[in-house]
Amino acid sequence: MTSDTADALRAAYYERIAAQQMSPLWESLHNLVPKAPQPKALPAIWKYAQLRDLVVEAGSVISAEEAVRRVLILENPGLPGKSSMTPNLYAGLQLILPGEIAPSHRHTQSALRFIVEGEGAWTAVNGERTTMHPGDFIITPSWTWHDHGNPSVEDGGEPVVWLDGLDIPLVAQMDAGFAESYPEATQPLSRPEGDSFARFGQNMLPVRHRVSDPTSPIFSYPYARSREALDALYRNGELDEWDGVKLRYVNPATGGWPMPTIATFMQYLPSGFKGRAYRSTDATVYCVVEGKGTVKIGSGEFNFDAHDVFVAPAWAYVQLSASVESVVFSYSDRPVLAALNLLREERV
Ligand code: GTQ
């Protein structure tokens, strides 16, 4: 039998099994079970200076009320049409103008807000409002009512932009998405601002507190506190050759991550820092708070400035350098990888 005949026989056979919704594993084994991760997501950067005006222009295209969430989705160029930044995570820039309200709803997707610019807007979660400041990290956990608002110009409101990070693609993959709207634009407030921070944000817990869910009981992690901690550690001589000074955000009641599907971090890179290469199986989205530098991600290299967003796919080497002192926030799907025993890291 010539190899042409054998190929023809195989092709005919593949057609016959395809008619029964079957296919030959031996043709796809290497793709299905790769030797190492083969992410479709690409390294990429969104330069805030280039997109800021477009984000603000969304304010004249549609109101927050009509849009429900007025957000420009940041889509990874390697995942076209998927509204995804990584296979598990979503990113978007949300704009809220003075006097506007983004109406209350809840969904099984977990969300984080990382405030990029503007002061004074608020998010309400679980009956409590928190005021947003640039660099604050705020959570709206799975199935909690949340609405966002911004005071009128007379009351000091200004346009506010934040980065939304959600586990939308992960939840879609699981077919576990549910959502509903609250009957009013805003949820009723049952606790004054600062209540949960007083209970849970001071290295103390209410004496009879019982952990009943995996989500953090504080939902705002103010930048002032995170920045102060990083600063103090750097002054005390802490500097990791890969990370600079890097802290992770915690659920103060468990020591675990603030939300079960998304890990969050904040790191300080001193002026002149040249980090060593690191990679891991969690895919990470970064948002620059302050500073300027360069980042190598896989075969890509990008200059970053304050407010830029960039993404490192799974298993791509990441190397951060800072030309002036810099602070970088990041989030990843690390808790999911860790829970499934799929987390691997390499520090070169
Ligand atoms: O604020 O609830 O960017 O539900 C995407 C989906 C934000 C939100 C997004 C959402 C939200």
C-alpha cells in the first residue's frame, strides 16, 4: 500500500467517524496535552494616555443609567471576540460622571475595582457605601448587590475612571452565570461608611465572628494604607530581586485571598530597579499606579507609565524594571490554579 493510499483511507475513515461526532485523538494529542502551557492570550499593553480621552468620550455616547455599566472592555488581541484579558479574567475601564448612578445589580461573577483617576465616587456593597480614591482596591463579591454613584458637580463630583477586573470568562466556562437587577437604582444603606473597615480592617475581628463564606468582610483596601506598608518595608531594607517589595491583599478573617477566584497584589519598585525574570501558571493583569519603567513579557517589551494596563499570559516570563520609583497593582487567577493544584512558578 502506498502512503497516498493509506492517507486516502485515513481521510475517508475520519469522515465516517466525524459523522458520528467522533475524532481521532492521535491527530490532536500534542495540542490537547501540551508539554507546557500554550496560551492563546498575548502579552499586551493599553497606554492610558492614548485611551483616556476615548474613555471620557463614552460619557457623551451613553449615560451610566442606560448603559447599566458604562465600560470599555479591554480585550486581549490573542482572544478576539472573547471579551477576555486572559482565559479566566476580564478587564474593562468604567467611567462614572458627576451626578450619575450605575444601578444596583448582583451576579455570580466576582468583581474588583481598581481606582485609576478621580475622587469622590462611591460603590455600595452589602448595604454600605465606600468612597473611592485613586489606588484603592475595592471588591464586589459574588452575588452581592452593588451600585456605583458619583456626587453632583456642586457637591464636588468629578469624572472617575476605574479598572474593572472580573472572573467573567471563568464563570462562563463553568456555565455558572446568574444575574439579577435590584428593583431600585440604589440598594438601601444599612450601615455607615467605614463600618466594615472598623470591624475587620484593624487586625481585629468581632469577638464572635464566625467565618461563613470565603469572601473578605472588608470591601475597600485603601491605597494610603498599602502604599505606607510598601514604603516602610522598602525603608527597612526589604527588596526581592524579582518582585521589588510585593504584598498580597488578604481576607483578614481567613488569611486567604479577598475573593475565591481572584488574587490581588501591590508592589513597589525603587528607582533604577531591574527585576529578574519570573513566570507562573496564573495569568496576570497589571495596572500601574505611579511611576515609569519597562516590562518584558515573553518576547514582548513595553514601556509603562502611570495608569497603563498590561497583561502577562500564563507561563510567560515577566521582568519589571523601573526608571523612577513605581507602584504596580496586579490581579490574577492564582486562587483557582492553587485550588486545583495547577500552580507552578519559576524564578530564574
Ligand atoms: O460593575 O457590575 O466591567 O457586571 C462588567 C460587568 C462591570 C459591574 C463590568 C459588570 C460590572
